Amino acid sequence: MSIYHAIKMCLWQKYASISGRASRGEFFAYFLFYIIFFTAWNSLILALMAHFGDINLIDFVMAYIPIVFFPPLIAVSVRRFHDAGKSGWLVLLLFVPVLNLFALALLCLPGTGGPNRFGPVPERVHWT
């Protein structure tokens, strides 16, 4: 699976689906997409605010568009925990200061070798 396909799958096919498993490549492809998009979008808003002055309705509405991309990030994180054979509820650790570092470390660990109770081995993402 390509990086583009992994991001597309997170956004369209598995938008808020927490069933199944996600490979490390799928998680990191979407995570990097989210960080880059969020940074670029916020930079655009700050540039518009600097150019036009005070916050108006358009800036306010534009500030909430990245929220649309947040549910797939949570869903792919849950599926990533499933790949490691852990409960998806561990995603709540991402919202607790200091413990979120532990949760991020768990997301980086390799998944179980074969099928587990959450499903078959997920398809790998090819970074080239």
C-alpha cells in the first residue's frame, strides 16, 4: 500500500472505524499528514489574520476545519493499539500529560506477528 492509499483509506474508507488493525506505516502516514495539514492550515489562518487584521467569521470557521481530520487520527490510533494486541481504550492515554509519551511509545512498537483477536495482519505501507 502506498502512503497516498493509506491516507485515503484513513479519510474515506475507515473514517471513524475502530475495528481491525493498522500497521505502523498506516498510522505514521496519517499522523504526518495530520501534522503537516494542521500546521499549514494554522499558518494560513495566521497569515490571513496578520494581513486583514482582527478575527472575523471566516477566520473563526476556518479554524475549525482541522477538527474534521481528528476522528480518523483517533480511529487509526485505536487500530494501531489493536495491532499490538492491546485494548483500544489505551488511546485515552494520549490525552493525559506525561502518560501520552508512554502511549506514543506503544504506538511505535511492532504489532503481533500473526493474526490476533482484532483481525489479520494489516497491509504494510511502502514509503518509496
